[in-house]
Amino acid sequence: MALTRRAVWVAAAGLVPVLLLPSVGTVVTWAALVAVLCALDVALAASPRQIAVRRRVPASVRLGTTTSSELVLTNRSRRRLRALVRDAWPPSMLVDAATGLRRTAAASTRHTVDLPAGESARVRTPLLPTRRGDRHAGEVTLRSFGPLGLAARQASLPVPGRVRVLPEFAARRHLPSRLARLREMDGRAAVQVRGEGTEFDSLREYVDGDDVRSIDWRATARRGDVVVRTWRPERDRRVVVVLDTGRTSAARIEASDGGASAGGTRIEASIEAVLLLAALADRAGDRVQVLAYDRTLRGRVAGASGPRLLPALAETLSGVEPALLETDWHGLVGQVRSRVSQRALVVLLTSLDPSAVESGLLPVIDQLTATHQVVVAAVADGEVAALRAGRDGVAEVYDAAAAARGELERAAVAAVLRQRGAEVVEALPDDLAPQLADSYLALKAAGRL
């Protein structure tokens, strides 16, 4: 039984007879009267366990997209239902229905229902997910009030519900511009690309600035004019994207401009880069495979292409979370080598933390660069860049010095990786995805895939 404020006020009204007739009997009599009224009110309230509750929720929703949970309540009792219904969801799913802003008090999960016997009603709880993964609904709590409004009967009913929150893919806005560059490289626009390791496209006359290695001497002899070959990027290449889900991927990072990725984790920005690169490589005709790995394989997408690729990636990556342990780089290399034997583009989305790279990635990078074209992509922390600019006080100067020292160490690690044959891309959270896509296009244009 739950008491309401009205019961408290009725009990407080007993001060009047107590002041008029001050005695123990007056107090006991008034208390008994209040208790009887509350018991009668509870007895007349509809039983919450005779209320049938069904839940309707979407199977999946993208991160940051508003949706709702719908409850259908059917009053199977013989009494009128006057109830407060609470639809419990994790805090990362809740939003104020009126303003669209997040509410820590979760006021939007409570609904007032007045339902005659035998009828049904619907209540909707607005949801705005801010974390990826499967989000499960809690119990539905019904507090059924009596006609006097003094007390209520309460029960919590298990009503299962699950929403899979998919990655946002905010980097999708960079895809059209990269596809335009890809069309130029493919020869569907005016620009033709020349370089070693690309597929032959056509012959044309030599102009100043052309690489003399592109001259086709046989065609030149036949025509009497200097003729060069033009090339287009090769298709059907293999692209293996490895998402490091070890402890470094759990670090919180800031965007220096306070952008959309401000306050997120490193793995969130890495997932955005994975989605953009995979979409671009698939449109380029390459075969894409994505692995999420730390010490075990957390997720894998292979064999999907075209319109099936992005949904498969979103479904798989939605449940990938950082593991608070060191990445097994020997095992990671073994995963790559067991899945691709011929030359491929291997993209490692990890951290350039010097201690982690020196003890983990550096000892095994040669095993990858000997066979594959390797790109190491890392998310830079905008807060570190902001600390470097601080000069207002002694403490800020020390912070700036520490930030500069850390940046020099990461630059040294990147230089060693480049010496070992790997390309290195480090960018702020909102810039990593487009810069990694640009690096892929540059490698493809140069015929290095």
C-alpha cells in the first residue's frame, strides 16, 4: 500500500479536533479513522495485477534519433483504474517529451491513466538513446489509486522490451564529396589517374608534365606521335579494417571545437571512421572485411557488400564495447593473416599512446607491412591541443609543457611506424573519418593498394 499526499493532509487535519479536545482518545480515534479510510480506499482500487500490459518498441534505432516506447494497458478488473504508470528505461534512453532535452529525474516515464473496466489505453514514453548497444526496458510499475485518492495498490510487472541502438554514422555527410573524387579516379569524370599498379584505361597524346614512364613506345611507333597510357584504380581489392577494442579505446576524448564527438570515447570516433571507410571502399568495388578485436574476436563482418554492408556493420558494431585489458597484438596479426593471404589494405584503428604502441604494435608491425599496405589511424584528443595553448598561469604553463611533451612522443612513435612501412593518420574525433577516407583515396590513386 502506498499513501498519497491527500492522506497526509487528512491526517494533519486531525490537529483541529486534537486542539479542541486534547486527549489520547482523540488522537487514537482520528488515527483509526484515517487508517480505515485508507484501507477502504485500497480495497476499492483496481488491482494492478489484473491489468494486461503489452509493449511496442522499434527493433533498432540510430544513436541520437528520437523514438518511443508504447504501452498498451487493458483493464481486466471490474473497477475503474486510476493509476500512475511508470515505464522504466535506462537513463541513457530518456528524454523530456516537451522540450526534447534529457531529464535526470526521468519525469517523462510517468503517465497518468484513468481507464474504465474492460477498456484499453496507450501511453508513450519518448526515448533518445545516447549510447550504443542493446537497451532493455525495466519493469512497468502500476500504482492504482482508490476513489478517495488517499492510498494506492502498487505492483511491478515484467514487460520485456529491447531496443538495439545502432551507431549514428554522422560521418555520412563526408561520403558524397569522397564519392565524387572516386568517380574522377574511375574515369567517369574528366580526370584520369596514372600510376603503377593500376588498371589500364586508354591511350592519349603526351602533354607536358606527363610521367615519361607512362609512354607506350609501341603505340608511339605506330602513330608517329608520343602516346601515353592512362590508368584507372584497380577494383576488387581487399580492405581489412581492424578496430582495436582494448583498454585504450575506452579513453574519453574531447573535440577541440566542442563538436558532435565532444565528450565521447575513442571507440565511438573509430566506429565512425570504420563506417565511412567501409562505405567508400565498397563503392570503389573493393571487398571489405571488418574485425573488432582485443584478446578475442568481438565482432566480424565479411562477405557483405552493396546495400547489405552498412546494415551488417551497424548491427555488429552496435554491441562492440571497450574491454579494459591490453590488446593481444600477436593474436590480432594472426587474425589478419588467417583471413587474407594476398596483398590487402590493412587499417588499424587504435591509439598512438607511446607505451601501448612500443610494447604492443611495434614488435609485430613488420609482419603486416611485409605483405600488406598498412594504415594506422588514431584519434587525437582535442583537450591536449587546448592545454598546449594555455599560458595564463604557472599551472597552465606546466600543463602546456606536459601536453607538448606527449605530442612529441606520439610524433616519434608515428615516425617509427612510418619507417616500418605503415601510413599514420592522427586526427581529432570529427576529422578522423574524412582524413582516413582521404588517405584511402590517395593510396588508391597512387596504385599502392
